[in-house]
Amino acid sequence: MQIEKRIETTKAKLAAIDETRPGSLSRQYKDPANQSGAYYQLSYTRDMKSRTEYIARDALDEVRRQLDNYKRFKELTAEWVDLSIEHSRLKMKLARES
């Protein structure tokens, strides 16, 4: 079936994802009025707890990559669930028609 191939492709893409990290990255300022003293902050919710972490400038590229990977992970898992629902419905329909 076509859907089964798409599911396998999605699973392979998921398996290829490296480190992930949820959240959003923002630049904050120690003095917001003058926009000086910039620093980076990662905010996310995990296990129903809101968390904030400070991110060093030398780690920004790595954290951004992890955030992108997490976004891709979420997209692919949603796609897998959608395909699985469609696949299940088709199997049930074929079983009724048999």
C-alpha cells in the first residue's frame, strides 16, 4: 500500500533526527530601554512545568539546531499519526467489504 510506504519513509526520517530540544529562544536585555547587555534565554514547558534557561552565546548555534530538530520531530510524528489513522480506516473499510 502507498500509505505503508509513506509511514516507513516518515519513520526513517524520524530515525535520522539528531539531538532535540523543545522551546523558544529569545534575546533579552539587562537594560531594555537602551537595548544593552543582551543575553539569550530558552523557555519551554516540560512535564507541566515552565522552565527558563540562559544560553551562552557560544552554544546558540547548537541550541538553534536542536530546536529545529525538535520542530521537525513534532511535524513528522504528527504526519505519522495522520497516516496511521488513514491506514487504519482503510484497513477497516477493506475488511467490511470482504
